[in-house]
Amino acid sequence: MSTIWTGTLSSASGPKYKAVAERIRSAIQNGDLTVGDKLPPVRELAYQLEITPGTVARAYTVLTDEGVLLAEVGRGTFVAPPPGTADETGTTGDPERGFENDLAPQHKDAGDGYHVNLFSPHLPNVGQAELIRELLTEVAQDPPSGFMHYPSREAARPAREAAARWLTQGAVGPVRESDVVFSNGGQNALALVMQAVLRGRRPVVLVEELSYPGFRRAAELLRAEVVPVAMDAQGLIPEALEAAVRTHDAQILCTSPEAHNPTLTFTPETRRRELVEVARQSELQILEDNCYHVAAGAGPSFRLLAPERSWYVSSISKNITPALRVGFALAPPERTAHLRRTAEHGFFGLATPLTDLMAKLLVDPRLAALSERMLSVIGDYVHCAVHELGEYQVVWRPDVPFLWLTLPAGWRAGAFVQAAEAQGVRLRPAEDFVQRTARAPHAVRLAINAGVALATFEQAMQRVRRLLDNPPEQIAV
């Protein structure tokens, strides 16, 4: 088999990475490479073929995206089984079930198979990786903004127009090109909004009592005090919000009414209007984070209900890919210029190749079908989890890439997370979503990892169920 890797590529026509990829494909078709065979390390093969390591890495990535190869962290790159078949680990060779290893950290353990990371969601690659690669090639060959200029508002106009069209598809309401402020991902968008809003030596930020940790991190960076507000089955309680504002003189409320992270609570329109009334009476600003909901909204955004005080944040991380780090922030109309200056004074603007890419990607006619396919795949994984865990108290939605599991008697969240990790499954405890001094419920969040095969994900759910079925013994003394 070593003869496969001998000889230079100096006579190859076209890009050398394609020649490397074609050589590997041919070796598989000829039977010189078979399922499970390990390919040489990138640097070793680059040395043998007298090319750069980056060229080999790109060839491996192309074949991994196609499902021809399987990359495993800490082990190397292997020939993958054909689509629809299963290897000894139960991993199928279906590219739509993904071997996107950078999106789905995992490794083979000698004792218990795959370790599956359910700490954060991992999107399935249903074709968006290839689409992005194609559009990036177009940008590289003919960059509208060039490669030698600082970002500018005018150069980014086509990207803002594309983003406005993309955002308007949801329940945020009409969005104009001039409304869009780009950020380096959703977390950066939260920080930009807080920078634009918060004033004074020790401002106060209100959050849901169980809430996305990024709210707290952004507030703490700005030396703000974070105060939790009580919730019920419909989200924030208006009376609790009113009391918190009166007690703490808060300036902004951070909330996720469409798909609350981590409980999946949906706040109905009637409750949203009650919260808006409290905000208007107290001059409170509202920051709505809608990064986690990958489908169109079921309720009107706060931007529609109270445009004069509502700030909206979203990103492509849970809809297309988290790798590009592109987010969006919308301000109340009279404060858009302030938000834009906050971004420009902080980092001038997104890199011009990124805005050129967004101008193409967000309006590409293929994106809608890819989004539908992604939702379908996420739904498959959600239903797989519910099938295994449904007899327990689990909250789920087919269009949101995580579940909220209340643990049965005998389990505490911290102990359960440790036990799950010992079984090769990484989860997130409720403690991660509350203030450091607050009491957390005995619950965990299970993110959907659609970057691993569905069979591998199902095995992880079975391990979680066995733990639920067998809580540690409680001995009274």
C-alpha cells in the first residue's frame, strides 16, 4: 500500500489537493485501500508527495465532507464505510449523518466505543459545507470588496441587504438594510448591545432565573450586576419583573421568549405584551436573543411589540454553521446609529471576505432547501432521544437542537453529569444556567449532536437511559 503515497504531483493538472483526493478515491475503488485503513498523517504524506501540509489537509477535508473518509480526534483519518452500511462501532457512512469532526468532537475508546459530546449542539452537514466552499471560491477568485481595503459601510451594503432579507423570514418583522449591524457571532452581538445600552458605574442587567450563561458573561465583562427574575411555565413572570426593576433600577432585560435556553419554554403573545407593559412603565430596554431557534418564530418578536425599546440578536451558528462567526444585532430605529458606532469603534467591521460571502450565501436559492433538510435531520435526532428518554420528564421540540431533562429521584445534576461522562456522554448541568449563588433544579440539558451517526447518538441516549433507570442507592443514616 505504500506505493499509493510515492511519486510527486508535479505533473498533475489543476489544484494539487484535487489530485491528492483523486488518488485516494482511486485507491479505494481499486481495493488498495479498504474500510478502516488508516491514512498517513498530514505532514508525513505532504513530505512523501513533496507538497504542503495544507494541500493534504484540504484533500482530507474534501473527502471527509463527502463521507469517503472518517476523521477521529486523537486517532487519525480512516477510510469510511460506504453510505448506508455500518462498521463495528455502529457508525454509518452517510455524509448527511456527518463525519464533520471539527463540529463533533469524539474519539474511540478501547472500552466503551464513541464518546459523544452533547454539551453544545452540532449541526448536521446536509450540503451547506459544500455550498460555503463553492461560494468562498467565487469570493476568492473575484472579491467584490478586494483584499487590500479596510471594511466599510458601503462595501458591506450587499451583505446587509442579504441579511435583512434572511432575518425578515422569521417573526422579527420587517428589517431594512440600514437596520443590520454585523457582529462576530451571537455572543459578540450581546456584548455590543450591552455596550450601547448600559450606563453608570454599576448598571444592572436582568435575566431569567435559568438563562443562557452568555448573558452573564457579557454583563460581567462590562462590570454590570446580573439579577435573576422568576419564571413560570410561560416564561418570565410580569410581577416578578416589575419588582426586580423597582428594587434594582435595572436598565435592560435579556430574554429568549421563542425557544428559551435551557428549558425550551415558549412565551405566548399575551405574556409578551404584559412584559412589554412593565418595560414601558419602567423605561426598561429588552434584549431578545433568538440564536437557538432554527425555524420561523411562532410568536411576535419584542421588536414588533415594542420597537422603541427592543434589541434583537441572532446569528447563523444554529442555522448554517458556527464556524464563520457571523451574527446580527438590531436596535430600536432611533438608536441604530449608536449600535453601529459601537461595532465600528470596537472592530471596524467584519472582514471583507466574510461580508462578500454573506452577500452570496444568505440569498442563495439553495439555502432554503438546505435549511428544511437540516430541520428534518435535527428532528430525527430529537425523536431518537425522546424514544429512549420519553418515560422520564423531558421537554423537547423537533425544531430546537436540545432537550431539557428533569432527573428522577436519587440523582443530582452534578453527579449525573459525572456519571454520564464516565459512560462517554458529555452533558450540561442545570448549574451552568443559574447564578453562582442560586439553587439549581436537578436537571440537565442534552444538546443534539448531529455531527455523529444517528446510530452512535442512539447508543449515547441508551447509556443516558440506563443511568436514569439506575440511580445511586440512598442509604439513610
